[in-house]
Amino acid sequence: MLSADFTTSGDLVAVQQQPTGAPDLDELRRRAAAAPQREGGLVICENLVRIYQTEGVEVQALQGLDLAVAEGEMVAVIGASGSGKSTLLGILSGQDVPTAGSAEVAGHDLLTMKRRDRLSYRRSTVGFVWQQTSRNLLPYLSAAENVMLPMTYTGLKRSQRRARAEELLGLLSVGHCRDRTPDTLSGGEQQRVAVAVANANEPRVLFADEPTGELDTATSDDVFAALRRANEELGVTVIVVTHDALVSEQVQRTVRIRNGRTSTEVLRRVATGEDGAEVLTAEEYAVLDGSGRLQLPSEFTERLHLRKRVRLALESDHIGVWPDDAARRAKSDAEEAEKAKTTQDAASGGPNAEAAR
Ligand SMILES: Nc1ncnc2c1ncn2[C@@H]1O[C@H](COP(=O)(O)OP(=O)(O)OP(=O)(O)O)[C@@H](O)[C@H]1O
Ligand SMILES: [Mg+2]
């Protein structure tokens, strides 16, 4: 059996035996050739770190996050407030710079990107939709003019820009809004126009940070349908942060961020059952990073009192994770205490009296 240690955030790290002596050059070459190629993807984050320093206080918003999104995917990102979702989107959309690690979008290295490249990256490689409807659109321009605005530097003629704006608005079912200013549109219409604005320059990736956060359920569905339409019809890769469980269930893949790291992923696919009927299946996976780290769900570790280290057993088709002696003792102590409490309750007619009988 191999042993494994927990880090302070509950990650499991396999402790591997170090080979004796330093490897020679041939050995290093051999290892490099044998190493798995970095998984391809339009968006690739590896060990991404973002630390904010404010008034001497350090906040680790991203703590070694890994993420790979393939071209054409639509991925929902979920997680508790403060888990780092907006920080991630800020970095990927070129508004913020990571502290360490690597982040690549459509071949652009976001750590080393120069200021001027960053501007053109934000204009043409990515699009962004904010939660606040007022932040996405200029109030004194009509919907069509808002969509035309990002195309100013593309070299397209005004008539071409107008035609593309109208085409996008039509595709997202807000063609009827084209000559109206945002204050005359509903919240859902404003967000659908915002999706059109974000797609104006044919971006490779569209980011949306809780685009339905200020809307009711029915209106949210329309905005989400617009994002799906952009994904399916325009081929743009979509990464959407949402708190809405119903929304996240409509995508093939949902990534959960915990403490600045991707912790679990839910993959949904349509499978054909034995009776020939199509059923939608959803499976939850823990994320395994490039160094073999894995975050165990707290409901698992708490139930078995797993704390600092566990034992690992390699079976033919899975890996077993076992409590160490300390965890076994803690579990049996807790069970003894629970039993004693129930017996005491039974004697005194307390709340657990029924269970004890
Ligand atoms: N500019 C900043 N300066 C200092 N700390 C920041 C800054 N931006 C974010 N943080 C901190 O980084 C952590 C992650 O914040 P982030 O906004 O990414 O979370 P979130 O998952 O988007 O949360 P929410 O669901 O509430 O929007 C939080 O602890 C937050 O307080
Ligand atoms: Mg946020």
C-alpha cells in the first residue's frame, strides 16, 4: 500500500518514493518523451494562482486551479460565493493578470501578454457579459448601435456593421429591439442584446459572469437560450458562471470551484437505455490535477473522520482510500459517544429516547 497525505485544504497527495541519485540526461530525455502531452483545448489553465494584496492582507483567490475547455464547448462554472469564479473569468478575459501558473486562451499566453496585445485580445478574441444589465450596454445608443460599437476598429463599412448587428439581434430573438435604447427594454432583452454585443467581433470564447443573476426564472431561460444559440449557431465556446442549478443542468459539463480550485465536474450525456429510449445521464467526477492531487468531498472525509493522512490501495479497476489508525479510533470514539448519549437519553426520556428503545 501507498500512503497519502492531506494538505490543509483537504487535498489528497500521493507520497511517491523518490529514486536514489539524480537522473542523467538520457533518462530526462526518455521521461520527457514518455510524458503525456498536455491535453489540448481552447482554454487551458494549469496551476493558476491569483493572490490579491490589500492593505497588507493577502487573499488567495485562486490556489492552483486547473481547467481545460475544448473549442465549441459550453461549460457552466459554479461554486460558493468567494470561491474564485469571477477572478477566473477576469483573468481569462484579459481584464486581470494571474500571479502564477499558466493560462492560455486560443494560443494567447495570458501571463506574458503585452499591454497592446491585451487590448486587441479583449476586442477580438473574447466577449464578455456581466451580471449587471446596465454594465453591458451604453444607455444613449440603440440596441443595434450597441452591437455595432465593438466593430468600430474592424475595418467593416457602416452598412456591413449594421447588417451584422441586425443579423445577431435576430438570431438571439431580439430583432424587434434594434432601434430602442436599453431603458425601453426588459432585463432579459437587455441581456440578450448584451450577448449580441459580446459576439459582435466573432470571438473565440464568450464569458458570462452570472448573466441571469438579476432576472426571474422565465427571463433567465430566454437569456440562457441566447447563450446556447450563440454556442450552437456561431460556434463560440461559452464559459458561464451561474448560481442557478437549473441553468447549470442545461449544459453538458458543469465545473465546481472550491477554495480557488476546480474540485468536481458533472458530465451529462444522452445514453440509450435497454428499451431503446434516450435518457440523460449525469455523472459527477472529482478533478485530478497534473500532479495527481484530488480533493475528496467533505461529506466523505467527515463521515470517516479522515484528517491528515489515508492509506491507498491499488485495485485492478479502482483505488481504495482507507482511514489510518487515528481516523479509525476517532470514528469508533464518536460512535461510542453517540451510543452513550442515546442510552442516557433513553434513561432520562430525552429526545433520543424513541431511538434507544
Ligand atoms: N480586487 C480584489 N481585491 C482583494 N480581494 C479580492 C478582489 N477581488 C476578489 N477578491 C477576493 O477573492 C476571493 C474570490 O473572489 P471572487 O469575486 O472571484 O469570488 P466569486 O466566486 O466570484 O464570488 P461571488 O459568487 O460572490 O461572485 C474572495 O475572497 C474575494 O474577497
Ligand atoms: Mg463573482
